Amino acid sequence: MMQQPTRLKSALLAAMLAISGCGGNTAVTGRVTFEDGTPLTVGEVILDDGRNMGRGTIKPDGSFIIGFRTARGGIPAGTYRVAIYNSDTGGPGKWAVSPKYVDPQKSGIVFEVEPGKRNILNFQVEPNTSPPEK
């Protein structure tokens, strides 16, 4: 009979840890800029490890926050490939960043999310040099 309260306490503790962001889940913050230092002002940064995905909206100063959008409290530790989805800020019909950043397998950006640490991902992107789509 004494085991039921212990099981209940264990279940409650596990739920509280998951909600609070413990257990290896964490946020990632950062900033996206071009090579000249100007920020990418709109879009989304995506972290994808094949099992988990985190998204963060790029603000006008180029900053973003990924994580803490789910009951799990962030994204799990691990190695993530990075993608950028960017709106038409390079002119009519043209994305501001190189199209290679849309695919996390081709972007060339990999980031290690570490538990219990401040995870900061600052990186520079190449501008889109292709002609506008029609």
C-alpha cells in the first residue's frame, strides 16, 4: 500500500521537470547577420536533428529564440542541422538569403545543443545572388 504514494510522487516530479524545462531540454538564442554585419530582419530559424525540430522567428534586429513552445520546455540536447526560411526581403520575388539555407542538409550550418548551458547560435549568411523568380 505504501508504494502508491511513492509512484504518484515520482510521476508528479517527472511531470514538473518536463514542464519546467529540466531533463535536457533547453532554449537556443542567437542572431543572424549578413557578412557586412547587417541583420537578417525577417524569417525563421529551424533546428532539425531528424527526430526533433525547433523553430524561432527572426526579429528585426536579427535575433531569435528557439524552444520553450511545448510542454516539454524546449528542445532536447543533440546535434542539429540549421535551416532558414526567409520571406521576400531581397526585392520582389527574391529571397534575401541564398536558397541553400532552406534545406538543413545543404545549409552547412550544424549546432550542438548542450543541456544546462546557455546555447547561443550566432551566424552569418550569404545573400541571394540569383535573379528574382517570375
